[in-house]
Amino acid sequence: MSPAAETDPRPQRGQITLRSTQIEVAGTPTLLLSGEVHYFRLRRDEWADRLTQARDAGLDTIASYIPWIWHELPNGDLDLTGRTSPERDLPAFIDLCDSLGLRFLARPGPFVMAELKNEGIPDRIHREYPDAKPTGWDGRIAPTEDLDYQHPGFRAEAERWLDAVFEVLAPRQAPDGPVVGVQLDNEVGMLAWVSNTPHLNNAAVRAAGDPAQTLAFHQKLGLWARDDFADYLRHLESFTRDRGIAVPLLINVHGTGGGRGTTFPIGISQLAPAYRGRDGLLAGSDYYLGELTVQNVADLYLCNAILACVNGPDQPASSLEFEIGTGDYGDNLDALSSPESGVHKTLLTLGQGNRLINYYLLTGGRNPVLEGSGNDGIPRIAFTGERHGFAAPIDPEGRPTPAFDALAAVIKEIRSYEPILATGRQLTDDIGFGFVADHYLTEYVHPTATVRREQVDDLERYRGFGARDALGRAIVLGGYHVDAVDLQALADPESAWTAGTTAPEAPRTIVLGSPRTLSAKVQRWLADHVRNGGNLLLTGLLPDRDHDGTPCTILADAFGLSSAGVRVDRRDESGPYWPTVTGSLDADLRVSSAQLLQVPAEVDVLLREVGSGLPCAVQAQLGAGSLIFVGCDFPAAHLDNWHALFARFGVRPRVGIDADRTGLVTVPVTSEYGNLLIAVNVAPYPISASISVDGQQVQPQTTFPARGHALLRF
């Protein structure tokens, strides 16, 4: 090796390959740990300081949005080389990253959000193409800055913009340069979802054949929107490849909100057909969960699992916006997250197989003045005022916060175990967490569609993590380790949803939180799974219709079960009613709802609703397998009873946690380089515990401090 090579600070060069859920750099499995630094929000003479801080914290990659609205001048010309402002010199920023030993991840939009005006789209586009504005319900124009992705004027302008960016990126991409990935647009479909404004400009949607208020129309609309987003992103994929970009392409999946991840699978439902199984593409999560606690730790864990379950065999999981910092996004002390929160989220996410994390936002800055800005009250590029990134680990003035110190410390720990974390897989129990993508086709509800509103309310209450999120918390805080199972892919392997991948193998035991709505194909597959020797733990309501409203009781009929109504909390003219259940699992336990059942005599009744005396939780046999149906929101805190339910299937956690309190969450990772147990205490109190894996002690009795963690080889 030459002396020059020995002192070369640049990151390892080489081909970037996605293989067997890993990211390889020049054939070596590698973790990419990135920080988002917005060059356009920093003076050029500040760039080196912020990048050096990122490198010194142990990061190896820098990501940044490349805002169209910043680089387009009032006359429509583009400046990406700094001829009008040094902060527009994109090549100089990327080259500086390279010289400091940092890779670069490009996020050029055309949409970038990031609190920018028009979500990063120049005003000119809205002025010159007013018909690109989506038309939603009853002809109403979208209240957001959304645009119709299929509009020919928007597409042509976006391609002109991306052409200019790719001229900068192409000669700087791996294997010989620092650019290791390019993101395709950003959070596609998010604006339509959060504003309940489907893109009804399209004649095919308007002519769907069913009145807009019907369930059938909403189902067709959701499926069409998936296809529309996939068509747009595949067009961008093709365009990007045609322009010589050969590095991996990334798609940012949105969906968290309010410190919770229960709606995150909506983004997966919207976007998975655009990337699943496609060579050279990977999806990244967009996580904003705030403080990690017993309330939302299951959200993080199960969202990671669901994101991974729709990938192809080579596609690794990643996170393109991984929340880090103080959590004070409004600069108003509305919230503060502990430094340990980012540490815990990092460790759990890497343990579950994420190979790339982009910490967002790593550095604050200042929004520059935008030439030609209209009379909108603020002459700058964004609507947050001059300062931006108040909550970042490095504040707008360049000062590190406690979150920065915690990040640097955990990255140092991670690097010690990088071979394991870059290649390993999670050890799981013989349980699959059921994911039904169409349960999350809930973005759109016609304002007068009462039946649709009731369906969506039912879906939101019972799907996924279960009523009151009890099912998800019982799994994660109960010490179980699971992969998610894409039930639609299993039930319909030839469907458009499954295209690009092969149907996965199903574990023996499947858990599913289910509303009344469940497709005929999934119901039939679940019944056959049990008949052939599998187990099903079903919580929520007894499915009785398909997504378009067609009656469907295939699953219930297979076990001889039928609904006798639902008892819910109420207070009306007849007085209050508080549903209570009792039986072999627990005595006189209050619940908020109970699915009452008519059952055959041979069914084992586990719980009855006290007021009616009717069963609401049962175990039933079918063929060689078994169903446990829990038709009430059985609380997650009763972990002994959840353990008893799984034990009826012969399932016990491989990781044994003998603890005095609830709140310890683990992820066991195995690889050819060794095994690692990640343990984090998300509780606000110390926990005394011993831990074993497959009966072998890993950690003798010890005290895990509040918000503490440990990395243990086994």
C-alpha cells in the first residue's frame, strides 16, 4: 500500500451491491450510518465544521435533500454550481464530503418536504401548470401543495430538474466516487392521504362504475392509487437509470405521527408495489416516534418487521429519516426526548436487520432568503422562519446537544459489533405477525360515505397491533421475537400486490389483529393453514365481509363460529354499560368491547362476557391445527395470560427474561461472526433481570438502569 493510500481519508470505495438483505461495499457487508446535513441551510464556510462533527461522531455518510426550489432562479434557470450563491454549489459540497472521508446520499426530489415552501417545488410550476393540482372529492381542489404525478407538464419539468442534478451525481457515484445512493422523490402519496384528497383527475377512477360513497368504489380507488404511485416511481426509476445512475435507488416510506407508528403500514401499503423485489431498489422508513416508551416500543419493532416482510430476498431494510435529537420541533419546549431514546431506537432497528440509518436531522441551520418569494409573510425558502432544525443534535449555531454525545457514544459501540450487525439476522420464535396490506387502504373516505367511515373506524381500531394496541405490546413486551408475514402474498401469490417476489414460507403460528373486514382469499388461506396443522391467534372481531362490503364468513364458518353481537362501552338513555369478561384467563376484567359468539359445544370457552353470559374468547380445533380467538381488548399488562395463550400452541420465548418489572426489550442477533443480544430498558425505572437464550444464561441477575441498555455476546 502506498503512503498516500495509508493516509487517504476517503471512505472505502467500490461497487455498492444489495445482496441477501445486506449492503456490500466492494464485496464487504457494511453498515451505512448517515446524518442529514442541509448544505443550503448553512453558509459555505460552515460546511466543513458540520461535516467534521458528523465524521467525528462516527458517521460514514452524509445525506441531503437537493431542493429544486433553491436551485431554480426566478427566471427559470438552474444553478447547481454556485454561480449565483456559494451555497448552491452542490458539486463542491459532495466533493468536500468525499475529502473528509464521508459518502453521500442524494435526495433530489422533485418533492422534498423538509418544511420548504411548496414542499420544495418552485412557484413557477404551480403558476404555469394550474391543472396539475389534483382534484379530489366532488371536484374540490387539493388543499395541500400536492401535484398530479401523471401530469405531462409536471413530469417534463421534473425531468428537466433531475437531468441537471444527475449531471452532478453521475460522475461522482460509486464505485469511484462518494455517491452511494439516490432517493426517488419523497413520501409519495403522503399529501393525498393526510388531506383525504385522492387524485380523481384520472378519468379511469371517475368511471370506476360504483358511486363514490360505496365500499366498492373506495376499494377500487385504493388499489388504483397504489398502481398510480408505482407507475410514477417506476418511471422515475427508469429515467434515473437511463441517465447513468447505477447506485442503489431508495424510496422513503412515510406514515408515523403523533409519536406513534400504528399508521406507518399505510405508507407500506401505498408504496410497496413500487419497489418490492426490484433489483437495486430499497425502501427506507421515515420514523418520528419521540420518546421510546412502553407505549410505542412495539410500534417501532413491528413497523421494522412489516417493512422487511414485503421486501425481496436481496433487499435490505433501511431508514431514510430516523428521528434523532431533542424532539423540540416547534422551538417552544413542547416536548423533550431523552438522549437515550435515539440510542434505543438505533439498537433495536439495527438488531432487526436495518443496514442503513440516516439520522434526521443531524444539523440545524438557517433558511436562506428566496429570490422572487411572493408576499407570503416570510421571504425565505421555508415557513419555519430563519432558524431551522431546532431539535437537531447539532443546533443551528453549530453547538452539539446531549443528543449528539449520546449518538457518538452508541455509534462507537455499534462499530465494535459491525460484522454481526451488517450481516446478522434476528433469532425469532415460531410466530409470524400477520400483515394484511388492504387493512391499511384507509387513506380516503368520501365526506358523506357513512358506511365507509364506519368501516375505516373499525379497521383503525382492530387491525395490526390489535385493539388498544394490546396484541403488539403483548408480543414485544412479553419477550417474543417475530418476523411479520405478508398474508396477502401467501393467500394470492399471483396478485399485483405480490408481483416481484415469491410468497414467503409461513411459520406454524400466526397472530392477526382483525376487524370485520378480511378478504375471502386471506380468510380461506388462514382456514387452510389451521386445517393443515398451523395455529392462528386471532384478536378483534369475527371477520364477516370482504373489503368491498361483500359478505364473507369463510373463516368463521370453518370453525362453526358466528357473531352474537358486540358489547361496547356506552352511556345512553338506558344508562351506562361497562363490558366485563371472566373465565379461565382472568376474573371480572374490564374491557372496552367484546365480540359475543355463538359456538359449537366442542369449542373450549376461555372467556365470557359477564352481562350476556356469552363466549368472547375460545379455542377451536380444525383438522390438525388450532384457532384461539380473543374477541375483546384483553390488556397487554396481563402478560402471564398472554404467555398462557401462546403456550396453548406450544410456543414459548427463546429469550427468557426473568425480571421484576415490565419494560425490558431484547433483540437476539445471530451471524457467522458471532451472536449478540441487544437489551434496552424503555421503562422510567430500574429493572432487575436475568436473561437466557435457548436455556443458556447470557446475563446473570443484574440491574438495568432506567433508560439503560446492554450489548451482550452469547
